[in-house]
Amino acid sequence: MTDAELSTGELELEDRASLRRVAGLSTELQDITEVEYRQLRLERVVLVGVWTEGSAAQSEASLAELARLAETAGSEVLEGVVQRRIKPDPATYIGSGKVRELRDVVIATGADTVVADGELSPGQLRQLEEKLKVKVIDRTALILDIFAQHARSKEGKAQVELAQLQYLIPRLRGWGESLSRQAGGRAGGANGGVGLRGPGETKLETDRRRINKRVSKLRREIAAMDTIRETKRGRRVANEVPSAAIVGYTNAGKSSLLNAITGAGVLVEDALFATLDPTTRRAETPDGRTYTLTDTVGFVRHLPHQLVDAFRSTLEEAADADLLVHVVDGSDPAPEEQVNAVREVLGEITQRRSEPLPPELIVINKADAADELSLARLRHVLPGAVVVSARTEEGIGELVDIIAERLPRPEVVVDALVPYARGELVARVHADGEVLTEEHLEEGTHLKARVRPDLAAALETYLANGSLTR
């Protein structure tokens, strides 16, 4: 049995006793002056992970993803280490002995920050910082920082700030009695006077009160923005415009796919979480039906639950669609894990809504960058998937046809003779319905078409047979 195949139930003594270096994460340091360092606010980081389940390859892939997250946040990754444990140490995440080894790594590399591949408890965070003597953050804080950097709209900024504050509240720390707002009892001295005696309010309590007040304000603001979003969504539902939502792992190529299908011109970057604000564009099926296509925020393994809460309204844009276009990066080493991570987050949303998810269409993107063997395996693992390349537009035509087939069709069949004076009704049938036959007669335009109920009602006066068919 190879080392990669060993599970946590088969931990070897020598593995438990050592930190495992992950190759390929170090980047070269450039000589810069102290002034430049402070101005650019670069962070030189060491990554640390605890391997509790799965194979060594999966553990290293998780740390490699953490390295990409750190680089996206503007940090420079110097080293990555993994320790095998049955579960993280409750006090220091990796155990006190390994903390000393990690301190040696920090000193040797000149790192100023340690990033843990997991969510640290407030106690673990405090203990690690005291022992390592450098700043320590966890995966959750890192993802929140990336979201904060990429948020552009008012709604996006409010959602990210809310998530950051919810993360911060249990991690606030008191820094001693010297920061108390009021001196208690005799400590206040003879000039303390009435109102200044008693335990007083500490800086910690003040911070917590201010943060809770800010959280309440943000919740109200986001609720108001939700109302606007619901109004827009309600208008589309009232008009019965079919909708598809693009979901998928971060950097899977969702925005590129939206551009390839609609020519939307949405920003495309080879970076994690380049898209935070949902973009909705109008598109047309080959047979002339109009529908909307929405690009949503990308997902990632262990997406912080604070973000899922804060971005609930954005994510529900996907859950309310008629079709989920689930984009998978075909060139990724472990695409199945990406699929599972996306479905896990979508599952959280549906649990709260108590409604089933829309039908799912798997799209394997980046076919131009993936090898044929990987694509063949993915076709087997994900039956019914469509293989495309948003960059070269390979397979986009087939994808558009399949989306058109999967979207709900107008349900009322009409046979109408519309006078030429009511040409706007014919235009509406072409724009919002599905024309089956069309003939121009002396009296007007003879149409057989599938239309929505509201349009069928508008055509009722001109029905050739006096009845509607469903």
C-alpha cells in the first residue's frame, strides 16, 4: 500500500511524529526595502494543515488550494506543512510539540503570518499567536478577506462586512484592565465621583456592543436590498421569463461561459472569487424564446457558513431559477470534489427554504486545457454532462441547444388570426412565445404558437377556433 492510499485509521508512527512538507508551494523572495514592504503591505505566509481523513494527495491538494487563496489575497507563500492527526488538537490545532517545529519554520523562512487550513477556535488562535509570535489567521478569515477585496456593489460590500463581523464577534479579545472605560471603586480615586464607581465598561465590551449595533444595521440594509431584488425577480416571474443560473466552483469559468453564450462582456479573471455580484443577462434560444442567464458567486471547499448566511439572497437567485447550469473545471486534478462542494452549499440553501433545487445540467468547461483521458473519465462519472471550452467556444452551440430543451416552454397553444393593425401582438408572440407556423393572409397574420397564459388572454379575441389548447 502506498503512502497516498493510507487512511487516518492506518497512521504510521513516523508520520504522526513529523510535519509533512508540501512541495511546490514556495515562491522566490525578491529583495525589497523596508519602506517598500510597509507600503505594499505584503504578507509572507507559511501554511499549516491537519490531515484527518482521505489520502495524502487530497490533503496536499487542499493545501495547494489554500496557497492559491493566499496568493489571491496578495500574500507570498513561502512554505506549506501538513501534520497527520486523527483530529486537530483542541488547544493549538497541531499539538504543542509541532507548534515549536512550526515556529522554527517561521523563523527560517522569515514569515510574518501563519495560515491554518481550517477554522480555528478563538482559543486555538490565541494560543498559536502567543507561541508562534506572528499573526495567525485561518481559512475562513482568508476567504472573508478575499471577498472584502473583490466586493464592488453596495450589496456585496454590506454582505461581506456582515460576514466578517459575525466571524469577529466570538474572537474579540480583552487586553487588560488598563483599557477599561471607567475605573471601578477606589481605583477611580477621590475625583471619580458619582457615576464613575463600579466595574465600568471595558474596551472589549464597548467593541462588542458597537459591532452588534453595526451587525443589526447591516441586516436591515441587506433586507431592504433583498426587497429590491425580490421585486425584480417577481417582475420576471410575473412575465414568466424562463431563467437559468450558472453555478460552480470558484474559477471554473462561469463568467467566461456567460460571455460565450450572451456576449455579456462580464469581467473575466484567472483568480478565485473574481465574481461576487450576480450578473443577469438576457439570452435567446435558437427558436427565438427569451430567457435570463445569471452568473453567481463561486463556491469553494468549506465555504464559511457566515458567507452562506450573508450571501443567502444572492445564492437564492440560483435556487429560484428554472435550470442550474453547473460548471465544472475539466482541467482540475479533482473535479469530483468541486462538484460535491458546490452541491453541499446548494443543499444548505434548500434545507432552509424547504424547496427542491431546480434541475441540474453539468457543464465540463476548459476542455482545451484538459487531457482526453480526464475528460473521458468525467463523462463516465458525470453522465449527461456537456463538454465545452468557453475560451475557444468549442461545444457552446450544443450547450445552448440543450439549455433551450431544458427550459420550460410556454404552455398554451393558440391558433389566431391577428389583424395587421395589431402588429404589436405578433411581435410579442415572436419575442415571448414559440411560433409553430406563421402565414400572412389578406385579413392579417395567421399564427399557431405556444404562448404564456397572459399573452393567450390578449389574443383571445382573434382566435381562429375560439378555444385554447394546453
